[in-house]
Amino acid sequence: MSSGGRPQTRTQILESARAMFEEHGYHGAGLGAIAKEAGVSRQAIYLHFPSKVELLTDLHLHIYATDVVPAIERHPITDTMTAWEALDATIAADVEVASRVWRIHEALVVARRQYPEVEETLRVREADRYGELLDIGRRLERDGVLPPKVDVASVADMLWGLVNTGTYGNLVNERGWSLDRYRCWVRDTIRLHLGAD
């Protein structure tokens, strides 16, 4: 961020940008429209964000702080949990995150194809999350509940595929599933695959 400008203006711009990207997509939301939505001048946007790409990468970090971290904190994983409890907490957090970010995620996916800065920002967070899913697989392995032909990476891959914005969009938005039904389906699907009772 530039050294000038007020933090509340920056947050206002980020929230307005999110609303515009969600409604109009990455290419449909121009800086002029975002400035109007935020009630600031276009110059105020440039004071905080030198480019649309930088605005989007900072927005991704903002969403991580405002949507992802609180969801993970609402569904904490502790050392005293069983592997199944940790799995359930992970699924609950990921379903909540998908429900909050699916619309902005579509704009990020479009932008990441064109701009390395957006790709890098997303890749770092995705790598962190995949590492957390690997940890769940290791817990399951540690507790002796992984079937012989299922390895830790396969558990992480299954979770990655079952709880993502695409699967969320297909089942919740297009098919009308409730969040609870979606969460239970993810939980039951992976437990069935792992041979849980």
C-alpha cells in the first residue's frame, strides 16, 4: 500500500471492489465504477492501489483475513481431537469458506490466468491450505484409520476436490442443496471412502 491514504478508505475501497467483482466479474468491474461504489475519487484508489491487479491481490489477502481466518477459528482443530473430529472441523470450516467466497473466487480465477501477481497470491494460500489437508491425512494415518490403499496425499486430494468453490457452486447454487446437506455429504463421502463406521 502507498504510504498515503486512510486505512478506513482502503477498507471501503476493498469492500466496494469485492461487491463489484462479485457482481460484474473481473473484466466487468472497472476502477471508475469501483471508485463510485466506494464513494471516493479514482485518484483515491490509485493512492492505495497503483493498479487493478494490485487491488485484486490485496483484496484476496483482505478476504483471507475477514472470511477464511474467522471460519477456521470458529472450527478450531486441537491436539486433543481425534482424527475424525479434526476431519469434521476441517470440513465445517471449508464449507463455510466456500459459501462466503465463491463469487469473488470466480473473479480471482479469471485474473490469475492473465496476471502472475494474482496467480502467486492464490498459489501461496492454496499451498498453505493443501498443507493443512495433508495434516488431516496424517492424523488419520496416525490414528490407524486409513485403509491400506489410501495414502495421506489421497486424503488431501479428496478433501481438496470435495470442498471447493466449484463443487459448492454445483451442488448448493445450481442444485439447491443446503449448506448442512453439502457439509454432511462431504463428511459422509470421505468417511465412506475411508471405510469409517
